[in-house]
Amino acid sequence: MSEINVAAVGCSLADYLYTDIDFNSDVFRKYQSRVEGDGGLSPGHLVFAGDLAKFADSDFQTIINEITGGKPFTAFNLGGPAIVALINAAQLLHGAPVKFSFFGALGRDATAGRMLEIIQRTPVRIEHYQKVSGESPCTDVLSDPNYANGKGERTFINNIGACWNYTPDMLDKSFFDADILFFGATALTPGIHDHLTALLARGKAVDTINIVTTVFDFRNEKDHPGRPWPLGESNDSFRMIDLLVMDWDEALKISGKNHFDDAFKFFIDQGVKTLIVTHGAHDFYAWSSGKLFEPLEMTAYPVCALADQIMLENPASRGDTTGCGDNFAGGVLASVAAQIAAGKKPGELKMIDACARGAASGGFACFSIGGVYREPSPGDKQAQIERFYQSYLEQLGQS
């Protein structure tokens, strides 16, 4: 096996998690969005703290105190779509010849110390994780475990903080020397997101594999309501993406389409090489042109049945759904890196492995509070996920 380097850029942040919030309560509905992009809360979506305060004509702390009943946060964890996915991939590939490096920003404050304390216990390299001016990014995560017929859902209130000050010139040559570039939900790192086309082009110029994941882009939803969300400077971004992972709502918003089939066709027509679209607790969809993975027509895959079974039989085992999608993306990333390290060439990768590792990772994330699983020892998560991975293959009749 050859050594593979994975470099990721995007948002890492502090997650303050509040569990057992009732999204159907009068107090939650008081702050709920009435028109898309108005700054109000919306289950499954992200809003910015400043916009919520303007929407409610109140200060942010008053709003949080009212929604939570003044209770302190249930848990603190490291969050952010880029870092959560990267940590999961690194944990799954314990012992493999793959190095994972994170490029991003945090502030010079006490929150930064709490974030570093967690990440330093993971396999991810952080030599390029920079302290810049501004508060460390953070998100208040409101979780309703009974929402969506007991599947659970979250609402995110984000403060971008220091990520406003992270710019493309901070990505040095070592970033583009990697074999795989992972652009993780860069809408939460605006300076990177707005230059994504140029960054993808730099990756392609040195023959990297470009993987992009997305997140609810409240900034563009608010500034340009009704218009497609941009990925970089132009739609040229799409033809330089080897693998695009997004959820159902993001697929509609970025494509500007009203129907899923039309959105799926849009990305294919724009030149994306591989596409995976998740849909919460529902089936997810995958398609491959044959340029990275083997050719695959649009195919529906179920979520992990073993995770659902465990939570049904033992409700106390349930954590929350925070980070399920990010861990799913990390499982897919781990599959790509592992297959490349094993000698497979672009066009030879097996989609079934990527989907199985993604579904297993997303399902396993339901048993923790927050997106990052804190391993008691190296290799622990790898061992635990293997059970879900094998069960998922059996679920698909692939054992």
C-alpha cells in the first residue's frame, strides 16, 4: 500500500449542545422562520446568531435562555462539518498509510483551548490550524430527539467568528501537495467558499482528487433569496469536483431546481464526476460517471438498519443526530482514501464500500452527543464501526 495524504479545509467550531428541546413548543415557534432566509429558526437548518437576534428584535442570550428554559448546555464538543468528517475518516483508518491534515482557523480565546484539547486527542494533524483574530467559531445546537417520528432533528445557531478572517492565501503549498483535497462545507468559511472555483482549479492543476461537501448556506439564502446558492466564483466549480456530497435541501438550493430529479440532472450535466445526496432518515442516492468510482446509475441506498434497531430496542442508547451527515461524509472520505492507498486507480473505486462506510458512520453517530466521537484508545471507533459496516453490507445482500 502507498502512503496517501488528505488535506481538508473548512470550518471547525465549538458545539454547545442542548438536548430535549421541543420544536413544537410555543417558545420555539415564537422564534421559528416564517419566510426562508428571514433569520428565524428552522429544524434541520442553520441560522446566524446575529440574524436571529434581528429577526426576534432581541439579544441572542435572551433568546437562548427562553428556548432552553435557562438550563445550561448539556454537552460541549468539537463540531464543524469539515473537522468532524476528517476526524471520523482518520479514526476509521487507524493503522492505514493515510495522513489527515486540517487547515482552518480558530480564535485566540478560552474556547480555542477547549477545542484544541479535543482535537489533539485525535489522529488529525493540526500544524496548519491557525489562530487568527476574532472569536473562535461556535454553534448552539438545539436538539429535539422526538422530532420526525422519533428520528430526531437539530437546529443550528452559528457564529462564524474567526472563520471570517480565514482566506485562500493561508492555504500554502503543503495543502495542494495532498493526494486528496477535502473542501468541507465551506459556506461556513466565507473567504474559502467565495474562491472555491479557483481553489478546485489549483487542485486539478496538480492532479488531486477534489471532494466537496455542503452545508445550509444561510449567508447566500439571506443575501440573495430565491437564487441558486453559488459554489465559488462560477459553475465551473462543478466540472472540477470528483465527489460531491450534499443533503436533499442543499441539492435543491444549489441547483436552483424545485424537484429532486431535476437537481440531480443539473449536477450531472454540469460535470460533477460522482454525486451522493443524503436525506436524513430516508434513503440516500448515489451516482457515478465512472471517472472516480466505477460507473453507477442513480441508485437509492437505505440508511443503516442496525442503528435504527438498536435505538428502537434501547432508547437510552440514543445520543443525538448532530454530526450524522458529517460523519457520513467522513465515512465516504475514508473509503476513497483507503481504496486509493490499496492501489485502486480513479475509475476503479467501489461505490458499495463508500456507501457502506458512510451509512455505518452516520448510524453510529446517533449514539453520541455531538459529532466527534472521543475514542478511549486509538482504534476503538474503527473496531466499533466494523460491526455496523458488515451489518450494512448484509442489509444490501453483499455479505
